[in-house]
Amino acid sequence: MTEASEDLVAGDVRPVRGTLRKKAYETLKTNILNGHLRRGERLSEVRLMREFKIGRTPVREALNQLEREGLVVSRPNRGYSVTNFDINTVCDLLIVREGLDAIAAEHAAEVASDAELRRLKAVMDEIQALDSTHAQSPEVYAKELELGLKIHEVILESTRNEPLIEITRRVYDQLRLALWLEVLWVDVWEDGVSEHRAIVNALLARDGSRAAEAARTHVRSSRENMKIIREVYNSRRRIGKERLPSNAKRA
């Protein structure tokens, strides 16, 4: 099917292309997270066009969205490929993240405006609302990660420290796939709610020391979860398998 024929399906290119892009995006994302697509595997646009029976534009839009989420990478003259997830590097990055998050929380407690703290409380309220209706579904898992990251982004922005913001965002970009795996493989929701609540409450009280320690505790939990995921990876490597288990959704 050509892009022109796709555009004629419903007479309006935008909703049709959006539906096609969403289908390609969701299918690719699922296949990356459950291991059907290997880390480092090249994603041929021509093959994807043929597989999804869609044109190049919605395929590229789907790949661009996945790249923004850290699940694929693009390189000049080489196209797109699945992010090469290195569990040992992730564990090292989490040590860096622990220090950065603690610094950000402590500084934000001192310099955040009242409006920024109200914004932080509003995100926590969203987390609490999701907690009251929590269900196991791809949409809820995505919302979990989105709100968890939003808490840290609001804290980071409220520091108004550009070098800290830039460095921390770079670390988070490299951790995005690992954070997805943590949400999908390890049941972290209940702990995450209480840990985020501890961070937010300390910030609302403008208690920098308590906010920093709560931030460290939160990242240390992620480090423990990564040890679980590393054990799975190493176990599979020992038996000579490259792919993640297709049924590994929650540990």
C-alpha cells in the first residue's frame, strides 16, 4: 500500500496516518520490551513498511517517537536500531543518578518557588489518583513511568541550575529503557508511590536533608531491582540465549 492510497482510506490523511503510526509504534514498542526484537538489532524501514503494510512516513514517525523514549537509536547512514541495553552500564549510571537526584532534591528544597512546589504536589496527586485505580495494563504501566519521571523533572527544573539539569537529563535518557524494564519486570508501583511521597513531602516542608535522603532511597530501590534484572540477563547468557523471555512481564 502506498502512502497516497493510505491517505485515501478515510479521506483525511491526519487521522489515518495517526492510526497507522500508533499501530506501528505500539507493536514495535511491545516487541522491544518483551525481547522479540534484540538489543542492537537493525530496524529496516523497508521491512517495517512491508510488515505493517504502511508507508514510510508513519513508520518514521513511529521510530522517531521510540527514539524520543530511548528505545531505539538512529545513526547517519545506518538508520534505526534497538537500543543496546548494557545492564552493567545501567547499574553504573544508577550510582550517578543517586548522587544527582539527591543534589537536585536538596537544592530544590532551598530554591523552589511556591508555584513549583504546588506543581510538584499536583503531580503527586495524579500518582495518588492512579494508585487508587491501579490495574495491570500497558496503558497503566506507561502512565506509571510517565508520572514517575515527571516528579523528577519538576524537581530538576525547580533547581534552575542549568549544568545540573543538562547532566541529569543526559543520564535519564540513557536509563530510559532500563526504567521501562523495571516497570514491566518488577512490581515497583507500591514502593514507588511511597518513595515519591516521601520525596515530595520533604520538599513541601523545605527539608533539604530529608529530601536528599528520600531521593537516595528511591534510587537505591532501582539499583536493587536492576540486580534482579541482571541476574535474569546473566542466567540467559550462561545458557547461550540472546533474547529476553517473551513472557517476562512481571517478576
